[in-house]
Amino acid sequence: MHLNPINFPKLPDAWYWLEEIAEKHFSSCCTYSLVVEQVKNVPKVYTPTGHLRLLIRTCLMRKCLHMPVEMLVRTPLMATYYYDKNSILGDNILGEIFLSVLLQSSKLNFKLNLRNSSFLDESWQLPECLALELVPCKNLGISVCFTKGRALIINLDKNSVAAEDDKVEIGDVLDEINGNAITSNTKGQLCKFMKKSIGQPVCLHVIKHRNKRTRELYAPIVHLIRSSGIEGLKKILKRFNSEIHDSEGEKSELVKPENKSLNAGFSVKYCGSVYIGTEGDVKQIEKAILQVLKSEEVKSVPVKFECLEIGIRVTRDSDDIVICKQSYMEISSCGRTGNIPNYFAFIAGDTICNLATKFNAYVFYHYNESEVQTILQSLGQGFQRTHFAV
């Protein structure tokens, strides 16, 4: 890359000069300029490398990949502004040879799936993807965990429309709902996308975690699974390794579409619950604990407190009856009071916490203060995973 007078690269990536000459040297209605604008507006790519890869693919489809290179090579001194003279584009002869190759490519017909662009930031190697049209429904039965801006599918309701025919699997990435790209910027709008098309077929674009023919796992999704910290997803990797090392043995147990505990659960005492009104912030924790402890109905029921993949579950030790079960999206706050640190509580709304208007607090006791801190940290990790259901 050509250096400026103070020895800094003028433009650190090819995407920048390809974008710059579109703005400066091509009319806004030119095919190449339109392609650059199209690529800039794709929400699935974030980095200059991702934009460059998508630009190349789109230009091949639109037969205009030669246009920026032709402008660079045949405009006096323009190439030397971006490239050294010993580079291909900085050299007059080599630049013309490269241009002649690109001119030949404009005579070919490329059929590329431009929707399949979510992993171009990481790799040129593209995953297998699937476009589905499902029957009209209020919810898909899919739970996702956002990891590095991608919606990893962590759970599928057994009898849901998305689970039919096993086309969608745990470990896949939910890429689009009804033409809306699913990214970290839209993760709070999944239900909104569904409501917009009530009574109409639901169109999904799903990125598969493994190739249907070779069964090989897609490396960038493997990295997402490892980063997610979810044990249920990591079973996919264990299953794949088992298939490689023991192809004649029994098949590894499939990941089941149900919530698995991230730990064995914490043995605590359930003290009771109380309605606290329309506010569910952490300031209500101390009030709620004191209110429950002063109540004549205060309890001391031995229970197991489990932090699951998409929420918490509290079951009574004596008969395994579920006392309360809340998703992380419904829990608005958790904590304990400094005066009586062995007691802790979480507050949950009647729906997802940013829409809830009624809140209840659930209070618990553990004899070990450090264990209470561990439980609260586990709850906090659940919030950070940010699970959503559609």
C-alpha cells in the first residue's frame, strides 16, 4: 500500500479506495457506484474485509468488477496514489494484464447467493444456507443466543413449525426473518418482525452449522459455539469429534431441543414471593427481601435453584415440583442486601422486562455468603448471553 509523506498508509484496505473512486470518479447512476452503495447498506458485514469480499461477489454478478481497476490503471498517476510501483496495480504493464483478466470475467455469468454474506468478515469460505417458507404462526418455537452479533439457535420446541422435517437444527444461525437481517442491532426486534406478518407465511434464512453432504462443521460457527459458553451447544462439537474418531461405533447422542442445566443447581431455601408493583429495578431488591421476611407467610422450603440456558428454574426438593420458572428476558434485576447477605432475590415481570408492567420478587436464603455471590454471578452470566425466543 502506498505511504503518505509521514509514512502512514494512505488507505489500509482495498475496500477504501474502491469506495473512494466510486464517490469521486463515477456517476451515482453508474452500475459500479450502485453496487458500492448496495454493499455499504448490507447490515450483515461490518469490516473492510467483509465489505471487499461482498463487493467482489456483487461486481461479478453485475459484470462490473473491471470498472474500478480500469479507472485506476488508465488514469495517469491514479494507481501510484494507492499502490507502490512494484505492485501489480502500480505497474503499468502488470496492471493492464490484470485488467484484461477482469474484462474476461465480465463476459461470464455468475450465479452467487448474495444473501449468504454473514460470515464474509471471517472467511471467504461460505457456509451452507437454507431458505424456508413456513406456515403462518404466532411463534416459531426457536430460542437464540446472540454471540458476536450472530443469533445461534440454542433450542427448538419439539412440536413447533421450525422443528418440522429437521431442516432447522440446534447450532444453526438464524440469519433473516421475513427479509430482516438478524444482527446485534436488531436482536430486540425479533417478535416485532413476526407480528408484522401475522397471517402470512414466515420466510426464514438459516445458516447451517454443518454441510449436509460431507457433515463437516463450518469453522466460524464452531468458534461461535465455543465462545457462547453453552454446554448444550458444545455437545455438537463432541458429537462431531466422536463421529470422526469412531465412525463404526454408536452414534453420539443428538443434542436434544430442551433446556439443560449449566450446573447441578444450588441447594437453597425458598422464602416466598411478593408483588412489588410497576418498578422492577435493583432498588426494589432490599424492600422486597424485608417485606417477605416480615410477612406472616414467610417460608423456608428446601429447593434446587438452577441457572439454565435461557432462564432459571426452582424446584422443591421433596417432590421436584417447579415453584417458579423464569426466562432471563423476564428477569429485570437480582441482588442481595448488605444487612442480611445470606438472603438474595430476583425480580421478574409478567412478560419480557422492557415491556412488563407488573413485577414480582422471589426471595431465597443460603447459609454461605460466598455461595450467594456465586448464584448471583450465574444469574448475571445468563443476562449477558442475551437469549431471545421467536
